[in-house]
Amino acid sequence: METVRTVLLGKPVFLLTGTRASRKKDKAFEVESPEKLLETARRNPDAVAFGFVSGSWVASA
């Protein structure tokens, strides 16, 4: 399993699950429910990692 490192709300974070490689470009990825990810990131501003579990994003670290 590969983790994705990205910037979310101006802060570098890891996406542990909930992503898949895009077919259009190399090194691009698609995120499951990006609006839920942003909502979770706003509720957990200190989190540095997120995972997609049972249809929702959770702060992992």
C-alpha cells in the first residue's frame, strides 16, 4: 500500500487510504469524497495523516 503526501489547507499531510492512481497522468491521484476530507481536516487542524474508513475520512495521526 502506498501513501500519498499532499498539501491540505496549507499544511503537508499524508493520505493513508482513500486514493487511487489517476489514469490520465503519472503521479496524479483521485481522492474519495474530497469534500468530506476537507471537512475532517477543518475539524482536526493538528492532524498530519488521514484515512478513508467505511465511507468517511478520519484523522489518523
